[in-house]
Amino acid sequence: MMTFEQIKASLPDKWLDYYQVNRCWIKPLMDSRNLWKQIPNNGQRPSASIILGVITALEPELAYWMPPFCELNPDFDKFVDVLGLNFDPETELNNREEEKAKSTQLNSSDTDELESIRKQLQTG
């Protein structure tokens, strides 16, 4: 069985992947019912109920930890915070895209450098 810390470390990426694929219905649902939760950095995230429902489906071992946490503190927003999921998914997806673009640029410059070395070896 995975430790809580191992589970917790995997959750942000799993949640973001799910959100990215399903934002076509999550955003309208949150908008129509005014269920966005404001977060400290002036962003917003879906309601804790949506997030917790999704991540317990994506990470079945989390179900082992849910009952004791719910007994200790039934505030789902606190639980989302403890799990490291209290962030604006749109902002995080934009950050992912920027990192991907930087990585692609680095790989491109590496490829250019390799191509230059190949040409030098062929001519020299």
C-alpha cells in the first residue's frame, strides 16, 4: 500500500489531467451553479466536492484515508488544501504549457547543436 505522502504527491497531476480533459463540462457546471471557490492567489478552483469525488475515483487508495480525515475535520475545503489541490487549474495548465514550450525550445537547441556537430564531422 502507498503511503499518504506518495498518494498526495501524485494527486495534482492526476487532477490536472482529469480537469484538462473534462473542463468542457466542469467549467459550465461551476459557472451555472456558482460553485467556484476563490483561492488565496486571486484564482479559483472547482468546489471541493467535485475535486474530492474525482481524485478518490482516480486514486482508489485515497479511500482508505478519507474516513479518518472526514471524522477529524469535515471541512472539505481544508482537505483539498491538505491534499495540495487548492490551486487554480486553469493557471496550472497554462504553467504546464509554458514549461512544455520551454522544454521544446531546449530540445530544439540541443538538436541544432547536434546537427552542427554532425556537419562538422562530415566535412572535417
